[in-house]
Amino acid sequence: MKKILITEFMEQDSVNKISELFDVNYDPSLHENIERLSSQIVSVDAIIVRNKTQLNEALLTKARKLRFVGRLGVGLDNIDIDYCSEKSIVVQPATGMNADSVAEYVISCSLSLLKNIPPAHQGTVSGKWPRSPIKSRELQGKTIGLLGFGVIGKKVSMLAQAFGSKIVAYDPYIPQSDAKKYNTSLVKSRDLFECSDIISIHLPLTNETKNLLNYSSFSEMKNKPIIINSSRGSIVNQRDLVKAYNDGLISGFALDVYESEPVKENFYSNISSTMNCILTPHTAGVTIESNTRVGQFIADKTIQFFN
Ligand SMILES: NC(=O)c1ccc[n+]([C@@H]2O[C@H](COP(=O)([O-])OP(=O)(O)OC[C@H]3O[C@@H](n4cnc5c(N)ncnc54)[C@H](O)[C@@H]3O)[C@@H](O)[C@H]2O)c1
């Protein structure tokens, strides 16, 4: 019987489904114990992970029988893809399964930050009744710039257009015709910086995208936009982001992902409750519904692979 190791949270019905066919070890905190993980990975045919298990070369060399990696999510930066392809280990992400959750997160942050909800809430609960200093705005008529126009970028585009927003995107790897189907114009990154009221990032972390938003790019932004990053932390220079906010180059930001996770004190200690910002703990893609979709998808793919 094939052995499957699950090292992080997986929705229980999906665990049950694969347990009917395989010898499953479901240990959702195993990713925290590298020593135990190293000894268990030796004998398994498949491993199922979220984003906390670091499947690096040192660990993968121990996995002599491994043929399949199921990723309960889409980012693959915790997996040594080159090593897997060299050893013919199939890596299966849950492509698109949490895209709706992330797209809704982007819309909810856009609305909250345009309406200055974080400082309005803080002012109200501290008895300040901040009616006049808070200048709310509408999503209707705003330009949203999407960095990356893949699965999630396209979902955000469709939702935002229902609010009457105009969408531009920077993605040199897709054809203009693809964007046109979504009523979206492809533009250069510099033009996107210049015209957007909200900039939302939907890129993979690569050598090209690392540190893409830094003080120099914030300085090119003309409309004091709101910045939303739900992709990968290191795409935005966090120190520069806070400096850009304090210098008035941007009017708010939402971060779901960070240069290191959990977020470090030397970053969050710079955030005050009066700032127009929202910080969440890498949960944009995690909803009750997406957990079910992601779990079922990876369970089905694991079963198909070994059949
Ligand atoms: N916060 C969360 O919970 C969460 C959940 C799901 C996905 N994500 C992250 O969101 C990001 C986007 O996911 P997706 O499913 O839309 O990915 P995707 O692969 O469908 O889309 C990424 C797009 O980025 C484009 N791209 C790549 N390199 C580029 C570059 N240098 N410049 C401009 N465009 C470039 C690609 O052409 C592609 O269209 C990923 O980083 C993923 O890990 C986060």
C-alpha cells in the first residue's frame, strides 16, 4: 500500500478520502519538527504540504521513494522544483482553488482602505468621533493596477469591474488578447504606477519580481495609491513601504504576506493603530470554502496519480 505523509492542516473529509486507499500519516504539526520529518520522509511515496514545510534539497535527498508532492495552495517557493523535476517527482499545486478567496480579500481591503475604516474604527473606539478628518472615497471610477494577470489577477479584475472600476495590468507573459477578454488593458509597469489608485500584486516570487516595489517605484506613483500584497512578501520592500506611507507617497496598504513569516517585530513595531493599513497573517486564500476545494482537489490528484 502506498504511503502518504501529510505534514500540515488538510480538511478532514479529504484526509478520510485518501485514507480509504492509502496508508496515510496525517500529522499537521510535523512541519515544525525537522528531525521527525526527516526520518518519516524516507519511506513515503507521496507528501502533502501547505507552505510551511520546507521541501529543500537536504530534505528531499532523504525521500528515496518519493514520487508525488501535493501542495495545498499555489505558491511553490517552499519546494525545490528543480530537484523534483530532476528526480521526476511530480509537484501538484491546487491551481485556482483558493483564487476566489484571495480576490474577495483584495476587494474587501480596497473598500476598507478607500473608506479609511482602520483609523475610523480606532478613532471611534478611543472616543475621538473622527467624522471630519476621515476622507472616504469610492471604488466606483477608480483605476486598479494589477501586477500579474494570472488566475487571481483575472478574478480581481472581474469583481472590481462590478464596482465600476477601470482595470490595467502589467504582465509581459500573457498576450494582449487574453487581457482584452477581461476588459483589461495591458500596460508597462511605469504607466501602471502612474495611473493607478489601487495597486494589487498577483505575481510569483522570482529573481525578477523580488523587491519589485521599493522606494523608487513608490516615488513613481502619482495618485498616492493603496498597495495590496497578497502574493509573496519579498516582492515588496517592507521598510520602503512604511517609509512611502509616512512620506505620503501612498495612502494605505494591506499586507497578507511578509518578507519572513510569522512577521517580525522589527516590522510590526512600526505599525500604529492610527495608520490606514490592514495586516493579516497569510490568510487571504484561506476560507472554509477554499479549504474544502483545495483539500478535495489534492486528494483527487493524489488518487489519480497512483491509479
Ligand atoms: N495569500 C494567499 O493566501 C495566497 C493564496 C493563493 C495564491 N497566492 C499567491 O498569489 C500569487 C499569484 O497567484 P496566481 O494563482 O494568480 O498565479 P498565476 O501563476 O496564475 O499568475 C501569476 C502571473 O504573474 C505573471 N508574471 C510572472 N512573472 C512576472 C513578472 N516578472 N512581471 C509581471 N508578471 C509576471 C505570470 O505571467 C502570470 O500571469 C502567487 O505568488 C501565489 O503564491 C497567495
